[in-house]
Amino acid sequence: MLYTAYELSYAAISPARMAAGIGARFWRSSMNPLAESWFARTAAAALDIFENAARRYPKPAWRIEETTLRGRKAAISVETFLHKDFCDLIHFRRDDAAARAAGAVSDPKVLIIAPLSGHYATLLRGTVEAMLPTHDVYLTDWIDARQVPMNFGRFDLNDYIDYLIEFLQTIGPGAHAIAVCQPGPALLAAAALMAEDDDPARPVSMTIMGSPIDARRSPTAPNLLAQERSHDWFERNMIFTVPAPYAGMLRRVYPGFIQLYSFLSMNSDRHLNAQYDYFEHLVTGDGDSADKHRQFYDEYLSVMDMTEEFYLQTLRAVFQEHSLARGEFTHRGRLVRPEAITDIALMTVEGERDDISGIGQTQAAHELCVNIPDSMHLDHVQEGVGHYGVFNGSRWRSEIQPKIQEFIQVHDREARARRRLKLAAE
């Protein structure tokens, strides 16, 4: 009923939202003789704030049109490389002619695994932009569960792991994988299964960033909440049925609007101050600052639903039972054994001020992968950044990404050398 009530509330407030938008344009109109007055600017700013708070935020566009390859501009086209019911594997294809001219055709292939935790994959725009100049980038673009018809079936953590394995097999041997936040355990499980099966498409390296590999370490507020409440409580209070007219009508989901409330409540003071600053920027005519605010919140406030089964299984396995860290995680009845990984390089990245995945939670991956040689382990803790700063922002671009780039390039060269020796021996 909550989902239906939410939709009805949105419909009820729509006339006021449209009126606010019209009012803001009226007070800013060049035909209005009072447009430059303090009163008009204040009224328009207040109406803007209301209109933005009351509207829906659709999935943002990628807005990545070009990159620079060895000093040469190269156009980027975003293509669906493989379509699945709950996710598209997309490819940020760099212009072939420009890549050949720049000598970038053989750049390492990288699969960036976006989190399925509320926001769309476009939240990783900055992550992708920083990787494109030196990597051939693929990414998991998860589909909003409320848009997936019921006859497409269920989607849980086991399906998620199957998707990662299939995506790596589709990209082909020699790829590297980067898991941003939530998908760390799933990537580690997929890599372990592929290693045990001697799958030639297993990743050359995996980089796990700000991820709850072992959520018992340095527990944060979300970790503690998962421990304080029972699994049944989350099922009763966080799961609702998608109403009409969505394509996924009757599907049971963890709604995006509830997730958004959780995100905002964790740092409510900061978000309220940001809205006040936005109001002042509009009144004073600081268009650049206002545009930056809109760009950030257009992304931050666009959210998607997760399927009931994925959310609850992830909650139980990762945040309540810690089954991967305990060596008890199974995939379709098969025990996942990280110790089976022997030739996949492992890098972990954590933020000093991360309030989502505390220090040590991601580092735990190294202790689970006991049979990876020491030379193939790398751990990096970035000073002065929180969770978002691990994969976006100035520190990501200037300090974290260069370390990941070097890590990938080193192990890519070594893997290519091993393949050449193997072919020569055959």
C-alpha cells in the first residue's frame, strides 16, 4: 500500500509542482519589469526549490561524448554489448580510427561493475571518464526492477553472480574487473568460481573499492542497522508491490524512494545546507554554482527499485551472516572458495572517511584470497575521502585512478607475457 500511496501523493501534488514551475518562469521572464528585483529573484528561487523537491528524477543520460587518447580526441559511442532482462552490458566504444592513430587499440579491457543499490549506473560517470583514456571500458547498467515485467522471472544474488560470469565470458579472456561498492562480494564470488573452473575468461585482475567484503569490521551506521533488525523486519517494512501502470506491476521490490530517504537521512544536515546554498545562489545570480548543484542532485535524486529477492538475499548473506567472510557462502549449492584464486591480481581501495563501508571491510578480501602471490596484492587507503570520493571527484582523478591504472597495466603486461609463453610452449 505504501508504494500506491506514494504514487497517489505524487499525482496529487503534480498541479502544484507545475504551477511552481510556471511561477518561477514568470518571475524570471524578461517581460516582467520586476524580474531583476530582490523580491522576484527570491520568489523564483523559492518556487524552484519546491518544484525540484516535488518532481521525479528520471535516469540521467551518460553525457560522455569524447575522450583523449594519447593527446588525440576520440569520439565515444555508448553501445549495448549484451542485453539481459535485468541488466545491459554496455560498451563505451572509442572511435576506431582515433584509437588506431593513437596506438590505443590494445588498451586493457575493463569491466566496471556498478552497484545495484539504489542509484543508476550513471552515478559512475566520473569513474568511466577517468578510465576511458587508457582503457577499453565496459559497464553493468542495471535496469530498474519496476520496469521489468513479472513474466521475466526473479533476480537474486545468484543471478547477479551469473550475470558477472557471463559478462566476463562475453568480453573475452584478458579483461580486468572493477567492483564499486556493493558488488565486491559478488565479483569475488564470481572470480573464485571461474578460477576453480579454470575458466579462460576469468579476470586478469580485480579491483574492489569501498566494498563490504567483511561488514563486521569498523561497522558503520548501515552495518549496525542490518544487525539490530531481524531479516523478517526488513521483509515486512522495506518490501512493497509495484503498482500500475509500471511494466513491473505486482513485482515485489525494495523501492528506490525508500532507499533515497535512507541516503538523505544519513547526512540530512549536509543536504539541507546544500539546498539553502542553492537558494542563495539563485537569489544572487550565481549561475555556475547553481548549475553544479542541479547536476549533482539530478543524479543523486534519480533512484531505482531492487527486486525483493536480491535485496533480502544480499542483506542476509553480506550484512547479517557475513557468509563470504566466514567461508560459508554458497552459489546455487556450491561452496564459494576464494582460496581457489591463484592467478588473479587483487587490489583493494578504501576511503579514510567512508561512512558506508568502514576501514578494513574491503581489505578483508586479501585475507580470503590466501593463494594469490604477494606480488599480486595491493591495498590502498585514500586519505581525506568518504565513500563517494573513492570513485568520483578530484582525489579519484588525481590519486586513486592513477594507482588503479598502473596496477592494471602491470598485470596486463604480465598476463600477456604468460599467454605468449604458453602459446610458444604449445
